[in-house]
Amino acid sequence: MKRFIAMVAGFLAMSLSTAAFAAEAGKIGFVEMQKVVGLSDAGKEAKEQLNVKAKKYQDELNAKQEELKKLRDDLEKQGVILSESARSTKEKEYQQKLKEFQRYLKDVQDEVQAKEEELLKKLQEEIVKVVQEYGRKNGFSMIFARVDEVMIFTDEKADLTDEVLKAYNTSKKKK
């Protein structure tokens, strides 16, 4: 019986402290960062920059791939009529070009990924500053970044995403 009373007392104490925390906490909100990044003017601009860079690289990759295809086709067509040493030389040339293409492809992928990460980090830092300013101006105690796997339930009234998106776009236009 003493254990039961102790458990009930502990539960009540936890409930009261949680209620006291909630009363002290004040306003709480959340922001869907991915939505702000994706829909903001700066986010759209960053995506366009990446697309331009990716298109340039894709054109270069297509040209190199076409060159490789031509080499392979030549090797297949001439393979039976070439001498052993000539065929071996062409195969080595093709293998070398293939390795160069694969290295270039990896370098391009790494560079585009690094640029994407750089732009995303910059956007997120800017958005965080806007969220902090918004929170201070509007009397929020806490504003969370919503991540679906982490936040099981959120009241839509606490969603500040659209307000932050407007504030972020406005702050970028002032600069």
C-alpha cells in the first residue's frame, strides 16, 4: 500500500511540475524548415543555381559518354580485322577513357553535392536567424524545427511555417 501511495504521489508531482513548466513556457511553435527552404525565394534561387551547374556538367558528361560509345563501337567493328597489338592498344585506350570518365563523373557528383550542402547550410542559417527574431518579437518561449519522425503530434495552430516563410522572403528582399 505504501508503494502505491508513493507511486501516486510521484505521478502527481510529475504532473504538477509538467503543468508548471507548461505555464512558464509560454508560447510554443514549430517550423517546417524543408518547406521554408523549398518555397522561399532564396531557396528557389539556390535550386536554380544548382540546376544550371548540373545542366552544364550533364552536357559535358553526355559529350564524354558519346566519345566513349564511339570508341567502343569502333573497337567492336574493327576488332576482328585489327592485329592483336592494335586491338590491345585500342582496348587499353578505351579502358583508360572509361576510367577517366568514371573519375570525372564521381568528381562532378561530389562537387554538385558539396555545392548543394553549402547552399542548404547557408539558407538554414539565415532561416534560423529569422525564426529567432520572429520568436523574440512575438513572445515565443520555444520554436522547434518540425521533423515528422520526431514530432508525433503538433497542433496546426502552432505551425509558424508560413509566417516564417513570409518573414524570410521579406528579409531577403531588404538586402
